[in-house]
Amino acid sequence: MNLRLFDLHCDTLYECNKQNKSLVSNDLNLSLKRLSEYERFCQVLAMWSDPKDSEDENYRNFFMARELLVRQLSDAEKLGISVRLCQDSHTLTEADSSGSMAVMLAVEGGRLLSDDLSRLDCLYEAGVRFLTLVWNKTCKIGGAHDSDEGLTDFGRSVVLRCFELGIIPDVSHASVKMTNEVLEMCEASGKVCVATHSNSYAVCNHRRNLDDTSFRRIAKLGGIVGISLAPMHLTNADKCTVDDIASHIEHYLSLGGEDTVCLGCDLDGVGHLPEGIENVSDLYKIADKLAQNNYNEILIDKIFYANARNFISLWLN
């Protein structure tokens, strides 16, 4: 099967910036060279706001990483790997037409905004189109999954400004209260949010995971939800396999998620991966498992690529 891949979340850009490694070719879970094995790809590169660094340091680190990305895309071009930094459906279509692959930018953890809303405008100008609002504990935006806090007043201003700019709020890592509040704001405004890397709480009852009601509300809005490969969010058992990934996909599909479920693998964002998956080159094993479970090629392609691409066409056009 020739696979197309649209992955909603990885931390590889952060790791390359931190470890001074090449995004083109490296020993991490993901590289542009490995991605080029796919028939077509769009990879969302997230820049993490590390809680060990100050808000200002995280903000500066984002722009350092973006400069690294631009240089690395030029290096890839010299090696015959054509990859374009895209911001919307129009630029993705241009990349398709020119035979280029694509990457998009995200920020994971809004603490880099500090309490300065103008920073969000600067991130938008730099190409950021997804904002994971929180990561852990609490920040000036509100509370993460390990808290019971919702949005602060500043957090509400951030979500509203995301709506105005065209940045998609991401409720992965958010507390239940914050997730509900963001969904209420979306429902009231005719806007959308996503969960770029959130597995099912019904399948694995980790606080980091997404409950069925929230999944249905995201789907009803036209949002998408990415399946993460973090073993602790896939199973409570000691052993994690591709079967566990398939279980989360199956459950989301049972909720009417055929047009909602995507991949948000969180490569280079977790300490280890499910058995049999070492890097992005091994994602075909998920497709093989789905095929063994009688998923047809059209549905597999929707999960791997088309659902995310269609979302961009609808919401970032």
C-alpha cells in the first residue's frame, strides 16, 4: 500500500534545536529523509514550551527553531528532498502542484506568550497555525490535565484571538474544565478546536486522554483528533503494541469519527514507543493492522492523511 501521511504532532524540531541535530537526517524518531519514504506527507512540527525554561526563553527558542527549520529545508532541497513550510490550504495545494512535501508549525504549551497577547500575532506571522494551549500544571492561560483549573481571563483572550487570526486551538493536555470551556467558546462562535495528540479515556483511563463527550463535540464542530503513540496513554498494561493503537482508533470510529480520526504520533515527544515501532518509517505497521481488521484503503487513507488535509481545506483556507 502506498501511504500518504499527515501527522498532527511531533517534537522533532524542538529536539533538533535543543541537541543541534539535523532535521534532514538524524537518529531521532523522525527526519525529513524518513518522511520522504511516504508517497506524500505533511508533518506538523510543534515547538514545545519547556517548563524548565522561562516564558521569555521559550519565546526566543521558538524563533531560533524556526530559523533552523528554514535552513534545514534549504539543505533538504540540495539533497533532492523538496519540502515547503505551509500555512494554509492554498500553500499546501501549491506544494502538491510543485511536487513538494509539506511541514506546518505548531506551538505546544502557551506559556511562551507570558501575558502578552501580541506575541500570538507574532507567532501567526511566523507561520504557527496550531496552539496547544497548555502542557502541564497551570500557566497564565489556565490548567492542564493534571489540574482542575479552567481558562483564565487571559486564556479566554488567547482563544478569542486564535479565532480572529486563524490559529487552531488545541485542547490536548488541557484539563477537563478547560476543554469544556474551549468547546463552549467554539460552539458559541461557530469556530473549531482540535486535539492533535489525544487518545481515548474510555480505552485507557489516563487523565491526559479525551472523554467520549469531548470527542463527539470536537467532531460535531468539524474538528479532528490525532492518535498519539505514547504507551502510557494507550494502555494500562506493561506491554504496548500496535493492537493498542488500533483499539483507540476503533473506539473513536465507533463514536462516528470516520471523518475525525487522524494521527498525532508525538514522535520524539515520548521516552519510548509501542513494540515494533522505532521511528516514523514504521507507521505502515498501523496501516497493516487496520487492513487486517478489514479497514478498506479509503478509510485507512482518511486516518493517515485525508481527514487532516480536508480539515485544513475547511478551516485554514
